[in-house]
Amino acid sequence: MTLSTRTFSIALTSTATNAVAEIVHFRDEPLLIDEKAAVYLEACFCNVSLKSFQLMKFPSYEGDESDAEKLALFTAAELSSQKIGLRILSRKNNTGTWREKAVWVFN
């Protein structure tokens, strides 16, 4: 059995959100009869340029808050800030529903 490794990359320039961008599909890869293919994610690199993205605003503390109150203020600021994310999805035979494999969220 011969093993082969290939690298796939894609540049996303769309402004559409919640759209699935297909990185690799085996319809374009010649497979022999009874030959199987397996895919795994070895590395993922993202370079995002969003001019409208605003960094999280750090909460303003009075100075006499307890640790729990500081954490509550920080959590509220984090939840109200903008976020970007990347989801890795898969589905079998290009049919059916997409299944979530991994999620990265950045803020």
C-alpha cells in the first residue's frame, strides 16, 4: 500500500458570513477501486485582515471590587466584544448535513 501526502490551501476573500468554503473534495482526486482516503488536519494557519474589527475594550475597575466582581466585569466585556471564528466541518460523500469537527473563536 502506497501512502501519499498532499497539502491543500485556500484564500478566502469573501465577505459572506456563515458560508462553507470547501478546501478539499475527493471528486477531483483519482482513486483506484477499493482504494480509501483519509484526511487529517496537521496544521492550520489563519491570517485575518478585518479593517472594521474592534479590539475588546478592557473593563474599567473602581479599585475596590472583589475578585468575583472583577471577573464578572471582565466576562461581561468579553461577551459584548466582537469575535471572529473558524469552524472545521466535514460530511460524507458530499451529501447530508455538515458535522462540526473543531471550532476556534478569537476576540
